[in-house]
Amino acid sequence: MIDLKWKTMIPGETVQSMLPQDIPWWMADHFVFFSVLYLVLATIGIGVGAVVFQSISDTMAENRKLAE
């Protein structure tokens, strides 16, 4: 039978998952690494979203100019 109970990490145990709820935030090296990782991923995601939005906006503006 599969044990579905939540298990807490023991200090010194390796990270089993990169999900925020599974990271041992009490360890300073994990806290710094994953905080910077998530910050960089968010920055890249915001940048890609801005580029996609600007591309769609430019395409719509060009289509309006051609329709006139």
C-alpha cells in the first residue's frame, strides 16, 4: 500500500522536489539558491510575456494601417 502522508525533511536530507513547499527553507544555502532561481525565472517569464504582448500589439497596429 502507498503511504500518502506528508513527510517533512530531516535537516541534511537532499531536496526531492523543486516545488516551493518541498524545499527546506530553513537552510541558508537552499534559501539563497532557490530564491535567486525563482527570481531569475520570474524575470525571464515577465520579459517573454512583454515581448509576446508587444509583438501582438505591433501586429494589430500594422493590420489596422493596412485596412485603412
